[in-house]
Amino acid sequence: MEVIKKRFGLLGRNISYSFSKGYFTEKFSHEVFEGNSYENFDISEIDHLTGLLKNNPDLKGLNVTIPYKEQVIPFLNKLSKKAALIGAVNTIKFTKNGKLKGYNTDYYGFKKSLKPLLEPHHRKALILGTGGASKGVAYALEELDIPYTFVSREAKENIIDYDLINATTFDNFQIIINCTPVGTSPNIEACPNLPYEFFTEKHIAYDLIYNPEETQFLKNAKAHGAVIKNGYDMLIFQAEKAWKIWNK
């Protein structure tokens, strides 16, 4: 029987460390997925996507990572309802008629990985960062009926800055989610600027970063008793969701 070859890949910048390539390459090493391949498409700016698509007409699907989850949207023909609501895309399906449709599976992966940790006292969340990944997290929290506030280096409408975070903040917000790249390998000693002494066993510290496995953010929160979680399970859940989208 002839093996149908399908090419997939990851779109991003400086993505040699990527989880997705390792994950899908391992998945495709099993006989049942023979003929599938996955590669990194590392582009320095989003405008290079046009040429990339032209030179790779046999692509069937892409994952999208930092910094293009929002920038990629104008290049797509269509968005799923949830991707449109979220305003960020991390999965692209190449339809049979050659159109590009954007989806967001980040929110699904985050929601599925956070849910088992939730207890009644986890009432509100702080989202550190305002990039594409934070939008998927915010949407998942909405589906879980957990109110949230964004934190950024500059205060804007509906966004507080780090300088405003104090003991009262930690009393009011029991879930702290790092959606910034601060603490990613190789800069593993860096961490978001928080008063970590106010973490308690009533808090969840969640870091979307998975490399290192335990970031400085997570170490600092754990030292004060917080429940900690990195982004590894989220990545697996979102990757499997992407696989289903590409093949449905």
C-alpha cells in the first residue's frame, strides 16, 4: 500500500529549542504514522511567510509560536470561531482547496492541564504578560468562570504593572500564570518581578515555560508552599488537538 506523505512544521523565530519538532518527530517514528514529517520554519519576520508558503506547496499544517501568534492572522483566509474570539492562532490547517484556516489549541491545552489543580479557594487569576499565549490562557479562564487580570511592565486599561503587586494582591488572586518568556533556557536565573514571599499553599503558580522543567518563578513559588505546574502537559494537549485538526 502506498504511504501518503504529509509535511507539517512549526512557524516561529529562534525556535531551535522547540518542543513541537521533537514531539512530532518522535510521534512520526512509529510505523502507524509513516510518511509524515515535521520541521522548523524559523523566519526573522512574518512577511517571509508568503515566500515560505510558495516554496512549500505540499505543507498540510503548521503550528505557530512566539512571536507570530497574532501577526500571522492577516495571512490566513479563515479563523475558527474560538481563534477569532481569542485573537491569536497557534495552529494552521491547509484545507483541500488550498486555503489557510487558523485555530487556537493553546486555550484547550492550558484549560485541560489546569483543571485538575483547581480547588474552591482558587477564585481569581493574574496573567503575567499580554502576548499571544496570554490570550489563549485568558479565554480558558473565561470558560472556567475564573476572573483574571493582566500584568505588564506598563499599566494600561485593564492591565496593572508589576509595581502594584503586593500582599493584598496575593490575597485576592490565588492563581499566578507566567505567560512571558522570562526564565526560558538559557536565561534560567531570570524570573518575573514579583514579591514571591506572599505565595502560600493556597496559591497555584503556573508557568507556560517547560524548559527548564522548574523555572526560577516556579522554584520561588514552591519555596513558599505554592502548588506549581509547568507548560509541558499543556503543550502535549495542544499538540494532540492540532493533530486532530490537521487530520479531520
